[in-house]
Amino acid sequence: MKNKEIYDLLVIGGGISACVFASTFIKDNPKRKIAIIEAGRGLGGRSSTRKSKRFSGWELNHGSPNFNILNKSNNESLKKFIYELLKNNFIKKDDSDSMQLSLESKINSFKNSEFLLGNNYIPLNTMSELSKNIINLNLLSTKVDFYFQTLIVDLNFSQNIWNLIAQNGVEFKCKYLVCSTNLLLHKRSKQILNVKQVPLRNAISKNKDKTIDSLFDCLEKQSYIQRLTFLIYTKYNYGYKDFYLKKYRYFYLNKDLEIKFKFERIVFQFQKDKKLGIVIHTKNPEFIAQYLHNKNEDIFKQNLLKKFNELFEASPFINQLSGNENVSIMRWRASQPCGVPVPISLQFCRKYNVGFCGDWFEEEGFGRIEGAIVSGLRLANAFKNLN
């Protein structure tokens, strides 16, 4: 099935960098026809929100519930962008409690993580709503088409037109292409997408363009942190032992405790009806493997709840769970980049009319939302003078 329209620009991926890029691009190109193609249910990428279909009323930020801005380089465009978000009441300063847990049962205020330094912000609603608000920041008269639950698995470039093929068979065409995800560029795509060749390499073979070849060389050296998140929907009467009223509360496990429990961090989130949701993050390969090879998910979930109770057994803040809570599990296709970042000089290839953005570029904020924002702003500037 073909989408007959040829877009001026297609953006693959609906994360923060894609939304920042699209919003900024629209401001400079108000008459361009663009679309965003996202494999998930909505916008946000690794900063998205699970609006549960099974458990009505719950909205849990199951990726990053907040973000921090260091801006050591005093980037004026970044400062202006954050100011716009604050002025429009899309975000506010995050003054939530961040605590570190240790084997000695100590609880310390925690601000040492690279994800907590500088200025910390949270959306006034959800992270997915923040992405929508960013898109609409400069919407003007341009209509952006959205294609959700649409996974692109193949690309080709012919006669200056990009052809995209989705897993569901839908085809898209565009003059300019932006990949805000690097899944279509990285070798891990072969296993995840069940394809024989990396999609971008299928479109642009080796030795056709130096920028693209250099991009592949860099991504060959870049690795990823795989994560699982467990979303716990507590019962109506569950709450804190103390009288904490802020929307979020973060608990980070120190290295020894993370080795023991396999949890990285635990985020408590008040809902609109004052129910208290819990999101457990893990990046422990052993724990992830246990889940992937476990044949009985219900037993796995029960063990998860037991580990939670053991962790907070002596906590002055956190109550025990009953063991009857509903739990859903998010297995991430998108993963946090680590290791070797990609130079920003490789962000745009004019020969093939393709650009790239995301937190996987070599700049301040690598692996964080700050990097995604800066990357989107920079790429939009590179697209200013389109034909």
C-alpha cells in the first residue's frame, strides 16, 4: 500500500530531538509539508508516557520523567528554547526529592548523577504532552501528519526521492529525510527489524558518500545501554509513610545495592487522582536475560514485587506492596547511547538530502535530553536554505 503524497520532509522517530527539530523547521518553513513517523503509540521516544489501556486512568512516565540542562558552553539557542518552554508553562523547575539508597540502609540526598546536575525540569503534565507542546510551539499554518505504530524497516533513494517502507507494508516518499533514531543506521537493526542489511546502508552503499561512510564507522564503535522498566499500578489506598506531596520522588541505588537487587532507580509518580504509581528501571544484563527467558511472566512479576518490599523493608518513607498490584513491563527498542559519540560534522548529508539528530552526537548532553534538544536545534538550522 502506497502513500501517494510526496512529502517535503519526513522525520523518522518521535522523540524529543525529532519534536525540537520539527517545531524549529516549521518556524522557518511554514509552507512545507512534513510528517513524523513513530513506531510507538505516541510522541516521546525514551521520554514517553504509558497511558494504560488495561488499567484506566494511569499515565506513567516510563522513560525519563524529567530532564536536566547543564549548558556549560552557554549555548544561546538552547537558553532561548528552554526559556520558551518555561514562558509557555510547558515545563517548570523540578524540586523533587532525589535520594540514594545503600546496603547500610542509609538514605542520602543525591545530586551527583550527570542526569541531576545543573537545572532540572519536569513537564507540567506528562513527558509525552511535553513532546506534543514542543511540536505545536511553532505550528503556524503548517499541518504535520503523524503516523504512529509505524515501524520503518527499509529505505531507498532514487532520482532524488527517498522511499520508505514500513513493516505494515505502507510506503512513504519524500524529498528530504531526517532520522532522529539511529536504529536504521546501526548494526543492531538487523536483529531488531529482522532484516539482512542495515536499512540506511541498503539505501546508500559503501563508498558512495564520505559523510555517510564516516557516520557508519562511528556508529560501529557506539554501544547502547539496554533497559527494562516495570510499571506498578498500586491500589487506591497506597501512599507514603510520610506526607510527601510533590509529584515525583526518585530513589537511586548505589553500586553495591544495584548489584544485589538489579534495580537502577525507582521513580514514584502521583497521578491526577492521587494514586501513586511506581516505575522501576533496570539495566542489569542478568536481570534482563532472566525476564527474556522466563516462561511464566506472572511469577517473574511476583518476584519483582517481593524484591521491592525487601529493598524498602526498613524505609521511613515507603510502604510495603500487597503483592496484588498490577504490573506491566516495557521492553525498550530505543536505548541510551554510550561510548563513542558521532561528530556533529556528520549531522547532515546534502548529496542525499538526509539529516540526523538525537542524543547520540558529540556535544554537551551526549546520552541525555539536553543533547537531543541541541541536536534538533542545530539540524533545523542546517535545513534553513532548502530548495
